[in-house]
Amino acid sequence: MTPGPSRHTRHEMPPRSVRIRHAAAAFALALILGGCAGDLNPVRDVFVATGLGEAEREAPDFIAGTRPGELAYAPIRRIDASESPLKTDEELAEMEEEMRGVQESNAARADGTRRLIMLPDPEPVIVEPLPDFDPEIDPARP
């Protein structure tokens, strides 16, 4: 057998072309991800500067008046046990009975829906055709 190129042989690229390809890929990725940025959006800025894109518009007064000046993170606070007293046994029993009533109502509605689905298709409605129009009859005109 004659020795030939092995499929495990790695073809080396010149280091400069690899760096150029990596830089181009990084630049392309930065442009793509830059399109997702809120305030810093070079893709949008280029389109607006060339006249192809629409510049950012001011919000109408009724919207701007309801928004706070600066949107900030609002942490969710923990509810203390003192603010929500524990339910008594009677209240728990009442809530359970209410939930059972809702469950029975939903089950009854589901059964009714299942029965409607299982019914056969209705018979088509047969409409008598209209009589032919007699062109000699002149309709009354005001």
C-alpha cells in the first residue's frame, strides 16, 4: 500500500488568516448582538442616519404622564406573618366547601360540553328556491 494523506492530518492555516477570520466573526457577532441593545444600537443608528430607519419618537402625553421618570428595579418584599393572620378551622372548612362547589360546577359544564361534542351533526336545512323573476312585471316606483 502506498502511503497517502491521513484523514487525521490537520491542514494548518497561516496564523494571520485565522486571526482575521476570528476578528471578522467577533465583529459580526458584535453587530448582531448590538442590534438587540436598547440604547446602544449601532445597526439602528446607521439606518436612522441613512434615512432608512425611523428615529425614536416621543411618547404621547397621556403615556409619558403615567410613567415614572426613571424605571428602577422594584424588589418583591416578603409578607410578614403578622400581616396575614392564620385562617380558623371554620374559615378553612368554608373555603373547602366553596372549592368543592366550583369543582362540581366545572365538572357539570365539562360533561355538558362532552355531550354536545358527541351529538351527530345536524341535518342540513333545505331552503325552497325562489320563483323565477318575471321581467314583464314592472315594480312600483314612487
